[in-house]
Amino acid sequence: MRRRMRGVAVAAIALTSVMTMAACAKDSGGGSNTSNNGSGAACEYATPPTAPATSNTSAAAGDKVDGSALKVGLAYDIGGRGDASFNDSAAAGLDKAITDMGIKKENTRELSAAPNEDEAAKQTRLRQLASEGFNPIIGVGFAYAESMKLVAAEFPNVKFGLVDSAVDGATNVTPLLFAEQEGSFLAGVIAAYQSKKCHVGFVGGVEIPLIQKFEAGYFQGAKAAAPKIEIEKKYITPAGDFTGFQDAPKGQEAAKGQIDKGADVIYQAAGASGKGIFSAAKQAGVLAIGVDSDQYNQATVADTKDVIVSSMLKRVDVAVYDYIRAVAKNDLASLPKVFDLKVNGVGYATSGGKIDAKLQGILEGYKAQIIEGKITVKDKP
Amino acid sequence: MGNLRGKLLPPALAIVFSMLLCGVALVISGANPFSAFGAMVTQVGKGSTLVDIINSTGIYYIAALAVAIGFQMNLFNIGVEGQYRVAAVVAAVVGGSIALPPGIHTLVIIVVGALAGAAWAAIPAILKVTRGVNEVISTIMMNGLAIGLSAYLIRRDVFGELRGNNIRTPEIPESGWMPGISFGGGGTMFGFLFVAIALGVGYWIMMNRTRFGFELRASGESATAASAGGVNAKKMILVSMLLSGAIAGLIGLPEMLGRDHTFSLNFTAGIGFSGIAIALLGRNHPGGIAFGALLWAFLDKSGLALDNVGVPREIVTIMQGSIVLSVVVAYEVVRRVELAAEQRRVGRELGTVGGAA
């Protein structure tokens, strides 16, 4: 009996520690920081395309839209508001809609997914929003595809927007899709030009097709800029284990491994794990490229912002804002099929001033070629 | 009656204690605990939550049974998590690639799931029997391998197919589905629930009415005494581990046969770990486990209401953790109190009251 009690106690303790492991440790940044300017000496660069004479400006201006009657619901993916990345980008779009269109703050609701939850939980979340009168409802992340298909059919008069996935057969679901590979291509070019040792790295959160699009574009871009460049690649967790998007310590380990191998610019597409990647870069005095949001300006990673050369912008904020705007104007057809470089749905950030005019010219050159279709960016590695 | 009190009092105390603890946590974080608990209770009546709770109870029940079989024998099968993942992906691949008449198709998928779960559990079992490798360590490591293996199997160049940004195994044709009981807007109850109930009954019969169950419990109480009584310890370890793995292999099937019809990136993870907690909570008793599974499912599903009233949902995780810890502590406290009471009673009958209590 004694033995058994001890065993039970051991199991209980083991179990509790498994549970508490879900709570993340917070890393403190520190150590030296060096900033890197200009192009590296070791890389042999391909001749970059010339920048176009005209730069396309975004068509953000326009008539004022009144959205004060809207009740907007957002269902975030794992991480929720505060991940400094994907979900925060969606949150920024909502915030902008609140200020611009007169949506009342109390008429918005934001719910967030838990890792490892089942489909029923996602359905319940969407159903809660729909039955409480929220319209439109935006699902942030492809994980909502199946549940939204079901719930959208139950509430045919509610408009749904879905980031990162299409739902076939549901007329009231608007897909908000991105060309992540195009923005990542430019991130690859930036990495190549910022690297001193012609050796860069990529850390993905979870090895799923969506993140592989980032990887494919990044590799292609880096190789296009510097054909002989060495590229490290690491995914924090394999497909099916979504903790890779919110495990900063593991992100730090992954980045550290690449830095130890010689990489000196790391591009991360790892959600909230990205904080750890920035910490690793800061500790080793190398550079990093952020993802989704303009991470240089993110408060949650402010202590490591001096290593962030640029961020690949996936303008979920623009998509969310435009979608809410289109709903308010009752003009959903005006939304682009894919938010790509052409419509500034993806792009790169210049905050922090590490992208000089020369590099910016090169980037605009590549960007123009992608928009014109002279460069086709692969979306699979 | 003291026996029944000894069984029911600890979990009741534990639940009250953990509710108090969470209440304190809520007050500290600035929320009203009564409105939070109220939101959880009213959530049960909304939408499909009640059916979701019942479905989830069935799934947790199977998971806890798988763990309990090991526990009976003092085997800690932490690997249920990995066993059901591997079993689910194998069952999905097989189910999606064969064509059979309805009924038989479903049955084949179930059998494949059980076999795959047992096969995955066989590795730590054989390691323990032949090399004495501690099953706690080996099954935890097998969990890591299971994630890798399932990720490999659903790759686009192996068995997976791309659907939007998701990858999944080919969909199981309708002949392989298991029909449920539909409540319209209230959701659909999985037909697999009846399998879960049958497993519970089977578990009780096996434990209490068969020679194998007796030997299992005897080995759990005292391995040396059991082997002195002619029980082959190695065989018992092997068989109970395989049984545990086979049942674990069924955990993913209610959702797969009743709703998803595929194994995709959205596959529900973490049920195996919950199963350990529920088996502890239910003291390996089929009835107790059912109660524990129901409690767990209630907390899980109605916890979704908390975000709506502005309370962090993580409070549910705190509650689940504190329930498990306090159940273990409460059983020990009650056991000692009853032991002391027994000693006093014996002392009184022998007429030596007044000594040490």
C-alpha cells in the first residue's frame, strides 16, 4: 500500500509538472549587441534587378466608412493578442477599425484558442460569437477552416472572414489569403545582404505547409541575391505539435544552434516563440528578421529590438481592416483574392533604420520583378 | 459505511478545496469568482456544449481506462498520449485507403487502431520485460517519437494531402463512419460512446470476475507475493501493457469516426495526459473514472465561457491541477484519520483507552 501511495504521488507530481510546463518561462535578454550596416564582404551577390521608376502606393485613402453599427468578433489562433506576431497583427487591424470606423470597443470581442484543443472547442467559440450577435466574425488562422464551415452554415446571415484558408461551399465565408512566400523572398534578400559571413538561418515554429511557404520564399530569395549562400533551417516542433508557436525557450535553443554553426542573420516564422529567437540573436550579437507584424515596434519584444533588421510583413492587419471595411460598405467583392506584394498585403519593414537606401533600392527591384511575374516565388520547399 | 465515506469524501473535499483555491486566484486577479463559476454552469445549456461534454467524457473515459489498467499493476503508462496518436494516424490511413461494406469497414478501423496502439505500447513493454527499462522513461520518449512519426506519415509525399493550409490523411469513405445520435442544433453524440460504456463494463468484469484481473491486482499489490503465488510477473507486465495500449488506440476514434473522418493537423492532442489525471481521480474504479471524466469534460468545455466574461481560461487548468494534487493528499489524510479511528476503536475494545492516539 505504501509503495502504491508513493507511486500515485509520483504520478501526481509528474502530471502537475507537465501541466505547469505549459506556462512559459520568460527569458531575459542581455549581453552584447552589435549592429551591422551595409553589405557583407564575404558574399558574392548576383546582379540585382534595377528598381522601378515608379513605386506603387497603397490605396488606403478613400471615403470615410461608418462601422458604428457593427459588432465585430475575433477568434484568434493559439497565442492570442500579445504574441507580438500573427495574432497581434490581426488585433492591430481591429484596433484601427475601432478608431477609423467608429466601431464601439464594447461591441467587439476577442477570444483565443488553446493549444491541443479539439474541433468542438473551436466550434463553440465561433458559435458563442455568432449567437451573441457578432457580425462579422473573423477567424484568425487556418485551424478554424473546418469549424467555420460548420458554424457558417448554421448562421447563414452572419458574415465570416477567415485568415489563411478558404472554405469551399460556404458563401458567407470570405477567405483572406496571403502570398507569404513573396514577402519571405524579400526577407531572404535582406538576410543575404545583411550577413557578414554569407551564412543565414531560418527558424519555423511548426513544420506545416503554411510555414513551409515562408521557408520556400526565404530560401529562394537568399539564393537569388547570393547564389552561394549557406542557409540553416530548423523547425521547433513537427506537424501536429503546435506548441512550437509559443515556446520561446525552444525558439532560443533553435536559433542558438544555427548561430553556433555560423549563421549571423536569422529569419523567424515562429509566432510567440520568436521572442526566444530574438533573445538568442541579441546574446550572440547577430541579427534577426521578424515576421507578420513590424516587430521592431512591438512592445513585447522591445528589449531585443536592436537586433531586428526588418520584419516580413504579413499584413493580417490590413486584411482584417479591409474586411471589416468591406462589410461596413457591403462591398465584399472589392477585396483582393490574395493579399500579395502587388496589393501590399505582404512586404518588408524598414523600422530601425538598418535597411539603407541602397538595399532598399535592391529590394524594390526584386519586388517589381515579382509583381511583374518575372520572378515566380515557390510556395513549397 | 466508513468504507464508502473513505471513498467519496476525498474527491469531494478535493473539489471544494480546488474551487476555493481558484476562487482566491480569481479574486486576486480582480475577477468575481461567482460570476465566473456561474458563466461556466450556464454555458452547459448553450449550443452544443452539453453534447460536447458528453462526447468528451466518453473520450476521456477511454483514456483513463487505458491508464488505469497499467495503474492496477503499478505500471505507469505515460505513453497513452503517443499510443493514441500513432493508432489514430494508422487507423486513418488504413481506413481512408480501403473500401469495405459499412459496418465491417468501421470495425476494421477500430481493430487497426487497437492493434496499432498495442504495437506502440509493445516496445516499452518488451524493453521492460527483457531489459528492465523503466516504463515511465521509455513511454515518455515514445511520446516524442509518436509526434515525429505521425508528422512523417501525414507528409504530402507520404500519405497526406494538402487541403488549404492544412494537411490530412485521405478522408475515410462514408462506409467507415460511425453514426451518432443527432440533436440538431444541440450537436451530435458520438456513436462510439457505447463502445466506451462497453469498455467500462468489460474492465469491471475483467478486474473483479476473472482470474486475470485477480492476478493483475495481486501483482499490483505485491509483485513478490504474486509471483510466490505462481503468477508470471513478466507475462502480466506484457499483457497489461498491450491491453492498455490497445485501449489507448481507441481514444482518437470517436472524433475520427463520428466527426472528422480524417487525421489532420487539427487532431486533438493531450487526451492521454488528461487520462492519467482522471485515472488518479477515479482511483482506477470504472465508476470513479466515469465521474472524473465527466468533471474533466465539464471543466474543459464550459471553461470556454470564461473568455466571454473576461476571465482567463487558464483558471480551468489551475483547477484541474489542484484537484488532482488535492485528491492524492485528501486520500492520504482520510486514510490516516481512519487508521487512527480504527486504532482507537480497537484500543477501546481492549480496554486500554488513554494511551497514545
